[in-house]
Amino acid sequence: MSDAANYSVCEQLRDGSLVEIRALRPEDEDGMLGALDQTSAQSLQRRFFGIKRHFSDKERAFFMDINFSNHVALVAQVEQTGRTMIIGGGRYVVFEPGRAEMAFVVIDAWQGRGVGAMLARHLTALGRKAGLKGLTAEVLPENTAMRRVFEKLGFKPAATRDPQAIHLELELG
């Protein structure tokens, strides 16, 4: 387990909102499911390449059983009306030595405010610190906001076998 398991930073969005980016914890499952309930069908389609409202036990285990070496996950949370609320989450999963795929989702009410970029920046930094050589992402062509986030981080389009997705890569060195 790496330092990522204890990761926690607070940052301010452009609009002044404070967001904590921290490691996903086992007790976050209800908060993550609650966040997905606040995410539109279109946003879920863009994240999962299909509309997902219910997750099997196996899928839930995959999303929550994080080892912080080959599977690193962060959440974005805010304080609202006296309670903490998860507004997004992101992860990378190593698929071959030195390379991982990154993905994230932000609830609709918080999209366009910089939360996704914040999650992506922190995941990229953790990947670099962990010694990853590169990150990849799969994005639907119509998901221009997500493509912009990845492009601002330096991800470049690469060859793909899936004509319905854009494959992006970032070399970390």
C-alpha cells in the first residue's frame, strides 16, 4: 500500500468552493452510490459507455476494493448544509506494468467547475509518484468536456481498436 491510501488535500475551485480530494475508503460506498444517483443518465453513459443505474456485487467490489498500488481511487467531497457529500470520484487501474487507465465522474451539479480536472491532476501526480510510465483514458467522441480535461493535462490521441471511443495517452516519463 502506498502513500495514496492516506492521501488528502483541500483545494479551492475557481468559484471559491472548497473541495477535499482524498483516498477512497471502504465506508464511502453509500456516498459513492448516492453520488451516482445524482448523476444524469447522459453523464453515466459518458463514464461507463452505457447507462448504469445498478451495480452488481462484483462491480461494487471492484469499485470499492482498492489496494492503492495497482488500483488507486480518490473522491472529491464538499461540506454542504452541515454534512459531507461526495461529488465525484476517479481512479486509475494498472493494466500492464508501468501503465494504467484513468477514469472519473463528477455529479451533474458540480460539472464544469473544475472538479474533474482536479481529480485528474491528483491521480496523475499519484501515478507519477508511484513510478507509472504512462496513463491512458477512453473517452466518447461527444464528451468534449472530458476530452478538454485530458488534453489540458497533456494527453494525446492514440490509435484505438474501438471506433466508438477516443483513446488518449499521457507519457509520464
